[in-house]
Amino acid sequence: MNSYQQFIRNFCIIAHIDHGKSTLADRIIENTGLVSQREMKEQFLDNMELERERGITIKLQTTRLVYKAKDGHEYIFNLIDTPGHVDFTYEVSRSLAACEGAVLIVDATQGVEAQTLANVYLALDEDLEILPVINKIDLASARPDEAKQEIEDIIGIDAHDAPLVSAKEGIGIEEVLEAIVARIPAPKGDADGRLKALIFDSYYDNYRGVVVYTRIFDGKIKKGDVIRLMNTRKKYEVTEVGVYAPGPVPTSELSAGEVGYICASIKQVADARVGDTITLDSEPAEEPLPGYKKVQPMVYCGIYPAGTEKYENVKDALEKLQVNDAAFHFEPETSTALGFGFRCGFLGLLHMEIIVERLEREFDLAIITTSPSVIYKVVMNDGREEMIQNPSNLPSPIEIHHIEEPIVKADIMIPKEYVGGIMEICQERRGKMIHMEYITETRVMLHYEMPLNEVIYDFFDALKSKTRGYGSLDYEFIRYEKSNLVKLDILLNKELVDAFSMIVHESKAYYRGRFVCEKLKEIIPMHQFEVPIQAAIGQKVIARETVKAYRKDVIAKCYGGDISRKKKLLEKQKEGKKRMRQFGTVEVPQEAFTAVLKYDDNK
Amino acid sequence: MTTINSGAASAAGRETAIHNDDMTAPRKPLGLYLHIPFCIRKCNYCDFLSFGGVQEEEQKAYFHALAREIRYYGKIYNNKYYVDTIFIGGGTPSLVEEGLIDWLMTAVRESFVVVEDAEISIESNPKTLTDRKLNAYMESGINRISIGVQSFDDGLLNDMGRVHNAEDFFKNYSVARECGFRNINIDLMFAIPGQTLKIWKDTLERAIGLAPEHISFYSLQLEEGTPFFSMFQEGSLKQVDDELDRAMYHTAVGMLSDAGYGHYEISNAAKAGFQCRHNLKYWSMDDSLGLGLGAHSFMDGTRASNVTDLEEYIRAGLAESSRAGREADDMSGSPFIQQRHRNTREDDISEYLFTGLRKIRGIYLPDFQRRFGVSLDTIHGRTLEKYLAGRLLEMQDGWLRFTEKGIDISNTVLAEFV
């Protein structure tokens, strides 16, 4: 080991959503004296407004800290944050690969959860030293001993001396810092060997192009080096290397064991893919680092400009997002109902929601999103295979031999009292139970195989709702499977609205058709005429509702010359109209497109 | 040629002429609205600015402030305007002792030129009217009384939280006639929860039987913040459905026109010559000055509204005295005003349409063109085309108006004009 390496600790924090990862990260940063309390924004690492609001981390942030330990030495801590959601498993695994250890936060009031476990498995796969920490011990409902016992029972690591912490109250932080020094191994690697550096994140900067976060495993990298990305095989000249502390600080070089950033005039993040290996073009490494995978979108939906929004504005915004998000794909498409728009691909439903919200908030766009869909494999009579992500593009049934849909392996962790209810919703969603295990006396892990289209529809909402928030889910694609699928169309005033079309399992078609019709009946305002809403498979109508014609919309009285209130009322009505989308003669509010997808507790 | 009330002009120390002495510009007509925000108690559906149970001392303080506001505007506007309509509304103006109303009328006449044939209305509630009050109103020069009976069904009146019954009204009505009121309005309401078409027809028949000059018929609206609204949200009150509401409306229009009442505004009908001139000013965007708590004005293209807090209004009246004699030629310095907005041309156009189309005869398109220098077709051609084709609007001899069906859903059309 090179001598400088013994004072480096590369680690990440693993936690379930809401278990306090960002708060603990904040306290660590504060306690190492890097950022004064005054400068601290609440939850430093979560720098997107949206992330702060949702209390989850989507985009990775990495920070280099200096800690003066009780042994008198100064240690460099590279805190590598990981995204906290099931959609980002691959990104998490690459961040973990950049570390030697992981701080595992377990909420003293809730214990271990499925998604924490998934990440723990990932960390164990990467051979990381796991340092358990029990958080939220200040709460009255805290059961730290049970939480420790759970860690030992479930994960099988020693937790008896796990620090007891309240990140919120700043209790036990120093203990955590000392444990990081004592228990997490220093990095190894040959600084004089051939360069092997792992890309574990990247983002686009307007001035410097793509900034790549990297962990150097062997060798050194400095400004002026010509690098090669071993999987994409592209070459670039390094323009800057440095560390984040937490703002970018250029350094002369990065050596084996260190974590930092590289700029090399890379145009978009898709060119610097997470998991790829950087080496020197002149003396390349023989083998890239293991684990590289090109991430593929799993969920697709259409995004269209709404109302008077311009197509170009939406396109610009999507391009900007794509530059920064290698997992996000889009291409133009046209809908008879919605006009010109885009088909967009996402890692999962949350990823989709985040992108949509960013378009609306950061870019201030008025957009309509269509029902999310997975990718179906359509096998034609002549043996040809087509991958279909837009239900409207489904070929005519006569040409189709059969359709296959993606199946995922779903691991669901729940308190045992909810087992019955959850098995029911899994069954309703065509889930096949593989096995069930008692993780502790009170917690159960259900292993299911389920069609992805059921998972993306409303499964997560249903799970949360049925377990009062205590259930957690992790899923992973396993295979395509032949299935009896049909295209369900929605007709408004007898006209097909392609944006509502969806592919569903035949056994679910009737239920879904009825549900969508009922929802639309609630949402579509009354018109001057009756509006029939129909759900159909081919020519066959399977459900129908009617929005009655309105009879009355008049201001009876404007009193004492006070027209301002009534004028406001009319203006509001006009605004409402602007947010409507016209389909033939029928006006549909934009909410309709998302409302038909929402899980309804009463159903 | 209109003659003017000599007392008013001499009190103001001016020539008794429609043209004032130092300016060549002719005086313009003006409507005055005086707001009396007191009631015995608030009705269950009411969201107007009024208060039940205000102490008499505070009421008097309010009238002092109101009189000051009248004088304040007299100084600004008397040489530019003559008053040809006055509307004392509320609340329940008939709640307070008649002397206070007379005091206001005196203040108006001392501050403004009030033409002799001015329409001067007061609103009243049957429970609060007495012979003495009715006689006193006559003597104050009030020539139109509006009685809010709403229904002749005592059960419904009770449900609505009205403080009177049908009997109270019939007594008041005949006394008003005996006192010499030749212009009486009756306010009626339909679509009251629990009201049937039969009850409504009966109410209309009895109203028509009395032969008042004017009948208003309002569809009850559920307004946020009212007891009815909370009852509706709790589910203890069921709203009349739209079909029945509209059946009631069209029944009223039919019965009234059969009885010789001309339907001239969405919710108003009158015998020939008895349309409410004051309210018509609102629908024609004529100048009007609203005085009193929360009152609204439209003067020279500016909309203004007064403070809505009773104490604040009373304090504003005190503040006004210190400004006595201050030169001003518009509303901008008024201590009573809370909000002012200078209408843009777009505001004017949308308000002209949205108020003008409340009139059953509609708006005269050449007038529109004269007023705004552009034809309505140029600005709203597509909307016009759409709704003319859909038979919600109709055009005849240059007049644009709602069809009967169009009235029912007029907001849909008007929302495209605002």
C-alpha cells in the first residue's frame, strides 16, 4: 500500500428512504468542519430542489472531507452518495464499487427494510465492509436493540457495537467518524500501474462539458493525458482533474485509491457511461473493470406539449435533461389525439415521475404524459419480432402470432400482519409467488415473479397504501414471457383517443376499462352535449359511462356593481379551458392522463 | 330637459343648472350606491358584506363615516355630475331607524345635484319594515322600495334563516302601497333546497297577483363560507339539480312575460317603464359611485372598492375630516378606498361584453364599434361564429344577445370574452 493511501477512506451510506441518509451526511460534513453551519443548506448532498422536497436522493453527489481523528492523523474521507430508489440499482452498484466500505443506516423505529437489503446485497457483492449505524434513537418509538438484533439476524453481520445516532439531533456523530477510520479499510491499488479508473457518475456542466466522477483503482491521471473509455472506445484529452470539497478544486493529478473528477470535453453524459473504465490511450489497461452494463429504459410514455406550449420548447428541455441523464431516452412520435410529441424511456416509474416534474417545474412547461407502457415483444406470424413500446403501434391482431411481456423478480418486504393483503394484491396483478421467508419474527419477505406492466401501473401505490407505508419493494427484470395481452382503447364521443390506449392482460381488460371510464367520467367536465365514454377491445365495447350535458352555468346575481368577483370566476373558467385538450368536440383536462393511472384505495 | 332639485344646488352654493357655472362641459349622469352592512342576522345562503348583531352605537358611527364619504365625493364630483339614480342597499337598510336614512339622503342632496325624477331605491326586509319607516322613506324622497321576501313558503324561509314569514311581507306590501310607493320590487329566489316546481309556481302566482312593478328572481347560489355551503359539504343539504333549477327559471320567465313583465336582465323583469335604472348602469358600464363599506365604484374608467373592515371604515371617516377642503379631482385620495384599478382597454371590452350581455336585449354592435373603435367581429370573430352556430347567441338588427338556451350556460361563452 502506498503511504498516502492509509489515510483515505472511501465509503458510501446505505439507507432506506426516510431513514436519514441525507441528514447523517449533513452531520458528517458539518463535523469534519468542511462547511460551516451557516453555509449548510439543509441536506447538503441532495442538491436538486425536487430531491429535497421528496426527501430522496436521485443524483449522486460526492464530497471529499478532511477529518482529524483521535489518533492525531488527518484522514481524507470520500463520501460517495448513492441514489435511494429501486429504479437506480445499477447506478447504486457502480457507486458502491468505488468504495471500500458502506455505512448502513437502520432506522431504530422501523428496522431493516427490503430496499436497504437490496443495497446491502449489492455492497456485499462488492466486498465492502459494512458499518451499521442505528439512527433516530431520539424518537420515543426507537427500539435500538431490536434494530441491532434484526441486522444480525437478517444480514448476519455483527452489530453489537453499532453507533447509536440521532442525525437530526447531532448525537453520536463522532463515534461514526471514528468507526469509519477504524473499520473501513484504506484503498489499495498500484499508483505506478496502468490506469484503471471507474466512472461512477457524471453530469453536464455548461462550461466544462461532462464532468466525470471517478475512482482511480490503479495508475494516475492528470491534465493533458489522452484517455480512452474502454467500453465505448472513445478517446478524449483531459482538460482538468480535481476533487469536490464540496465545490470543484482542481488538483495536479489523481492517483490510485483517490476519488475525484475529470473533465475532458465530453459532449454528453451518454458518452461517459456509468460503469465504464477510463484508461490511458498510450498505455491502456489490459482488462476493463468488471460490472459494466448499458442501462436500458424499462418504462416508456409519451410526452406532449399541452395547450399552447411549443413543441420546440419541450424538445429543448428533453435534450437538456438527456445530456445529464444517460438512462433517459426520447424520440419524436405523433399521436392523432395529441399531435407531435415524444416517446420517452425511463428506468422505472419514479424516474419517469421525476423527469416529468422537472419538465414542469424547472422548465416551466405545460405537458401531457400518456399512460406508461413497458416494451412488449410481438412475434408476428412470419416469425419476425417487433419490440413495441407504444400501444398505438401494436400491429393488427391478424398479423400477430403471440405477444410476450417483460417479467420481473419482485422482492417485497412487509410486516407480517400485511401478508394476506399483499398476497392478494400480488395475485390480482398476476404475480406468481416463488417463496416466502420470515426474515425476523415480525417481518416477511415475499419473492414474486410479476409482469412489469402490473408493477408500473399502480403496484407501488397499492403496496404503500395497504401496508400504511411500511412495505418496500425491489424489482429486477428477468425474462420475456408469452402472455394473453390485448389492446384496450378508449373512445370519447365515439372517437378513439390513442393517447389513452393501453396494452393489458385479457383478464384485466374489463376491470381496467371500467375503471378508466369511471375516472374519466369524474374528470371530464360537462359539455353542452352528452359525452359517451367507452372502453373497447377492437370493435367490442366492454365498458361505458356518460358525462351528462350541463344545463346550467350562469351567474344569477352581480350585486352593487361588484363585478370583480364574477369576472375572476369567468377568468378562472377561461384558465381551466386553456388546460383542456380538445379531442374532436370533447375537452379533456390534462389531469385525466395521470388520473387514470392512479391507484384508487376504494377499488 | 331634466330639471334638478333646487334644494341640492343651493345647498352646494351653485347655479341651478345642469351646466355648471365655471365649466362648459355638461354634467354627466351618475348612479350612487349606499351600502348599509347591517342585518338582524345573516341568512344561511348569504355571502354579501353584512353583519348581524352590530351595536347601535357602532351603527351610528358608521353612518357618520358614510355621510363624510358622501360629502367627500360631493366636493370632487358635484361640478361634473348630476345624480339620477340612488340605490340604498345592504345588508338590510330597513333595519336602522328611519332618521338615519333621512340623514344620508340629506347629505346626498347637500353634496350632489339630484335630479327631480331620480330613481331612489331602498332595500328592505319584511321583518324590519314598519308604517313609520315607509312613510319616512317617502318623505326622504325615496320612490322605489325593494322587498326581499324570497319565498312565500314559511318552511323554506325558515330553512334559509330568513327572519320573517310570508304574512309579514303581505302586511308590508299593502302598507307600502298605502304610503304611496308606485314602484315596488319583490325579490324572489328559486332553486332553494327543498323547493319544488309547484311551490315555486305558487310563489310566482302570488307575487304576480300583487302586481308589483318589478320582480327579481334569483337562482340560489351556494357560496363558500356560508352555512348552506358547509351543510352541503357535510351532505346534510341537497342542492337542487340543474334540470329543476332551469325548469324553475324558464317557468318564471314564461309566467312573468305572460303577466306583462318584460324580461330585461338575466334575473330581472319589470312592467314597461319600471326597469331598475340604477342596476342598468352596471350593465352598461355607466359611471357609478359606491359609498359605504366594501362598496364598488366605476368612475371615468377606474374601478375602485372600499375597505371591508367595519372599524377601518369608521376610522377612515375620521381621517377624512382632517382633509376637508383638500383639492382633488378623482378618487385617488380617498381614505375609504382599498383597491383601485385603472381599466385597460382589454378590461373595458371584456367587462362591456360580460355585463352588457346580461341584458336580455343584449348589446348593440354599432355602439360597441363606436365605443372601442373596432368591431366585435374583429376581436372575437371565431368565438362569435362558434356560439352563433351553436345557437347560444343570436344576432338581430345589430343587436347581439343570448338565446334562451344560451342564458342557461352563458358563463361558457362569457369566459371566452374575458
